[in-house]
Amino acid sequence: MKKPDMEDYLQEGIYGSRQTKPGERKQYLGTLRERVLIALTKGQVMQEKGQEELVDLMKSYQDANLLLNGDVSYRFLSPYMDLAEKHNIHHSTVSNQETHSEFGAVLTLDYAIEKEHIRIEEQKEVGESSEQNGWTDFFKSLFKPSK
């Protein structure tokens, strides 16, 4: 590894220190994917989905940190802040005007765990399947077999 020279010091002074995987850090509210326990989208945070899974992980990992997206209204974030305080989990709100993340809340650790599934899958709404059945029933009524 080479010694830092004057150009390196100037670049760091102008642009800040270098980061590994800056795109990944922007997406996961300042942390790396390999450190994430669970990531909730903004929609899930607003609908208060995934709180049970979040609480289970908070109980299992007392050294976790909860990162909350500053783009989401405080009224949606406050239940998650209350959960973090209840389980003695450090929480912070991340506001970055330059980037916009799809995630509203990320529970993370200071070390890598490489958890495979970090998202909570959205359940399909019942209306979609009944709508498909509605079209099927409609076409069946049009083409009734003659006796």
C-alpha cells in the first residue's frame, strides 16, 4: 500500500474521506447490506407492517441500531422509536437530501452477518385474485355451451 501524498490529503479535504460501496450505503441508510438484519420499505413503515419481526430481532440482538429514514413523516416513525427505546436499542434518523432510499427503517449491526432474507415480503391483496375470478366468470357467462 502506498503512502498518502499531498494530492490524497487535498482530495480528502475537498470531497471527504473515501467510503467503501457508497451506492450500497446510500440505499441502506448509511450502512452496508451485509450488516442489515431487517429492512422495511417506506410503505411498510407507514402501514406499520413488520413490527413483530422487528421486535423479535431487537430482542435477539441487543447491540443492534435502528436507522430511520428522515424523508418519512415523524408520526410514522414515532412507533418505531418507541419500540427501540422499549428494547434499549439505539436509534437515529438519517436525512440525506442528495439521495432517496426506498427503505424507511433498517435494523443493523456494527459487524457483518450476511443474512440472506432481510426484506418482508408483501402479501398479495385478496382483491386481485377475486378480480381475476371476476374476469373468468364474465367470459364463462359470455360463452355458455349450448345444450
